[in-house]
Amino acid sequence: MKEMKEFTTGEAADLPQQSEMVCIYFSRPDCGVCGALRPRVEALLNEYPGVDGWFVDLEQHPEAAGHYTVFTIPAVILFVQGKETVRFARHFSIDQLEEKISRYYELLQPAEP
């Protein structure tokens, strides 16, 4: 299973430009729900190879919370072509996230002749 890349250094603002679709998962080590949800988000992203997954530990990178206006965790933001298109925070289901990712993923796939 492919794990989300962990944001370690650099500018958090650069993450949405890493690929056509970027999913950023925000968490903290003291969040039990975040720890339980992360493997499920990673498993979901494995179904969409065109989505670049990132994990941001807000304890180590509090500036990222300010940049992305994240006030509660867990939070997931989906960027499509560098623009924020979907945001879930605190209470959301994997099914809701999958529905949104699937929709944009299919829109970006080339049309079959």
C-alpha cells in the first residue's frame, strides 16, 4: 500500500502544485480519530493513482494550519489543478471523501475515442 508523503520541509503553499490532483491530510499526534482515519484515507488514495497524497503533522508545522485555514482536525483538502475544490473537517466519512475524489478524478481522465 502506498503511504501519503509526509510534509517535512519547504513551503506548505507549494503542495497543491505537486500534481494535477493533491489531497492533503492534516492531523496531530494527540488526535485519536486522526490516527484511526489516516490508514483509511491512505487506502482510499491507493485506488486513485493520479491523486498525490500528503500528510501534514500540525504539531510540527503549525504554519500550515494558518496557511490553509485549518481550525479543527482531522481535516482533508482536495486540490484540483492547484485550486481547492473539496474540504472536510472533523466529522466526515470515507464514503463522502471517496464520492468527491471519484467525481473529480473521472472528470480529469481523458475521454475515450
